[in-house]
Amino acid sequence: MTWVSLGSLALPFQLQRHGVQLRTEIARLGQNLSTGTVTDPARHLQGNTAPLAAITARLARNDAYEQATRMAATMADSAQTTLGQLDGLRQTAAGRLLGAATSALSGPMMTSTGKAAFSALTDAVSALSLNVAGAAGFSGTASDHAPLVSADTMIQTLSPLVAGLETADQVLAAVQGAFLDPGGLFDTDFYQGGDAAPGAVLADGTRAPTLPTAADPALRAVLAGLAGAAMLSDPALSLSDDQRIALAQGSSERLSAATTGMTALQATLGEGQERLDTGLTRLSAERDALDLARQSLIGADPYEAATQLDLAQTRLETIYAITARTARLSLTEYL
């Protein structure tokens, strides 16, 4: 430290200048130690920042792809859960209707079975109104609102169609036609969504799986089966007890027949979920590799940073001690 031999007039200023430099150095080393990276990448890389810029840009793209993939995975997982709920409602309703038909229930008991089917229809409509991050999952391109009208509206619209019908087959045909025929009541009055929306663009030009809409044939079949069974509690229905039993039997059969469509729908969505999980794993591995490459360029050696920090602190303490000692000097002490 050659500055100790300076003249007495220049010494305080020199001590102050070195103190500022050391405090700046201590702050820099402390930041290096806490963040694990150097504070001045350009100086550390001697101006050759092109590799660092390339890695940083790739990390930004990776983060965007990962965020989009996670959002798509959340939507797909939520849709799969909804399909599972809907399939559970279908199975429960089919079993209840089959039991009612086998037991030849009549009068109030069959009406109660119809009310249970209406409750299942209400739950199904509610489940298909899935909303994730402000987007209706089963509305397709019209994701700003729910895909279906309420179950009450459906039954009120169907009631005039079945009023006066005399057989269960006629009632089932009317309800099935309303839900499944192109241009029928489902298309004109019940469904409020749009066409299936293509999945978001992900890494390497791939797309997220296209989610089904509430207008998917498999889902419409389930809704039609539940709506047909709900007619059992409609006061406008004028069927004999035998025909009401036949209506419960027919509704149960149609709900059971919807198994194939629901299974295929869940399997297709499951394949999309698997692709998304694979994509997330790949993106995570790529991010880790890029982080390591970035660290190799601008990473700070923690041992070296700690050693230099300790040395700088020792030098600063020395300056403080010398400053305090020179401040106490007097002619008497000098003599």
C-alpha cells in the first residue's frame, strides 16, 4: 500500500478515495457472491457478448413456450376431469333408470326417477361450463361465454315436442332428434359455442391438442339420454305406466350406448395430455442446459468471490484504522 507514505496533507484525501473504491468493490463482490453471476458481463467476456445474447434469447423463447404449454396442459387436464365427471353422471343415471325399469316403478316413484335424471342433466350442463383463466373450455372459438343454455331451458323447449306423444319410442325419437339431428334444437337453441378451436402453437411448430366442444357427438348423446329420462318428471308427458317404464328402459340403453363415444373422447384427449407432458419435460431439460451454458459464461466463482470480499473488507478496515489514528495526531504526540 504505497499510499501510506504520502504527505500528511494528501493522505486524508487519498484515504477517502481508496475507501470509496473498496466500498464499491465490496458491493460488487457481495452481489457476485449472492447472485452467482458477475455484475458486468460485457467486461467479463471482454466485449464478446454474442454467445450470451444467443443464450438469453433462447431462454426467453423457451419461457414463452413453456408458459403456453403449461396453460394448454391445464386446459386439457381440466377438460379430462370434466369428461370423467360427465361419464360418472352417465353411468349413475343409466344404472338408476335400469333399476327403475326392472322394478316396474310407477306413479310418483317413476316421477322421482325423472327428477333425478333432470338433476344429472343440470350437473352435466354445469360441468360443461368449465372455465379456465376466463376461457370456457367447451365453447370452442366462442370461449367468452358458456357453451350451453340451462337444463331448465332445455326441458322447457322439449316439453311441447313430447306433449301428446303416446309411446316411449316416440318420446325418445323426438328428444334424440332434437339433440343429434343436424340443424335441430341443439344447434339452433341449446348450443351457444363455436367451432372447435385449434390448439395453441407450441415449441417446434407443434400445436396443443384441440379440445372437444359441448357439441361433440359423444357429449350430445349423453345429454340426449339424460334429457329423455328427465321427461319422466314432465307434467306434459301423457304416457301409460308401461310406456313410462319403457321410456326409463330406453333412456338407460341410450346412456349405456354412449360409453363407446365417451371412452374414445377421453382416450383422444389423453393422448394430447401425454404429448404436452413430454413437451414440458423437454422444455425443462432445455432450460436447465441453457442455464448451465449461461452460467459457464458469466458465472462467478463463489470461492474466489468470497476470498476477494474478505480481502477487500480487511483493507477497508485498515483504512478506517489509519484514518482514525491520523485524526488523533497532534504536535505533542509527534514530539
